Amino acid sequence: MPRYLAAYDISHDARRRAVARALARWGERVQESVFHLRIDADELDDVRLAIGLLLETTDRFDVVPIDDRPDRRQFSWQRVMSIAQPVIML
């Protein structure tokens, strides 16, 4: 199953807690604002929708693939999307 890192920078406490609770449904926390997600492509769309509904334009949220599977996608909130190279090769 594809793996991703989700990281966020949200200044509003309630929104930050809501994002953390939402991400806990799909993965485990590895740092205060970073989660390790093991999700398939359909679940990635679910994550995008759920988190996108919680964010404001001042928030920062990134999901980065951490393996070399061909179906990896990266998306960011408030930043131009780009094709990312794998962070970790297995």
C-alpha cells in the first residue's frame, strides 16, 4: 500500500486539532504536525476532501509520497503542485 507523509502548519488551535483528529483515521502521528499515512488512491482523495474542508487560506498542508510506487501523487494546500521524487526508496 502506498505511503505518504502529511504535514501541516495551522495557527488556529481548533482547526489544528480537527486536522489531527481527521488524519488519525488514516495514519499515525510521527511528530506534532506530521502523520505517516498508509492509504490507497481512493483514500487519498478522501483525505484531500476531509482536510480541505477544514482548512483556511492561511493554513499550510502537504501530503508527500514516500515510496516509489507509480501511482504516487503529491498535493498541497496554498502551493503549486509538483511532481516529487521519492523521499525513501524501498
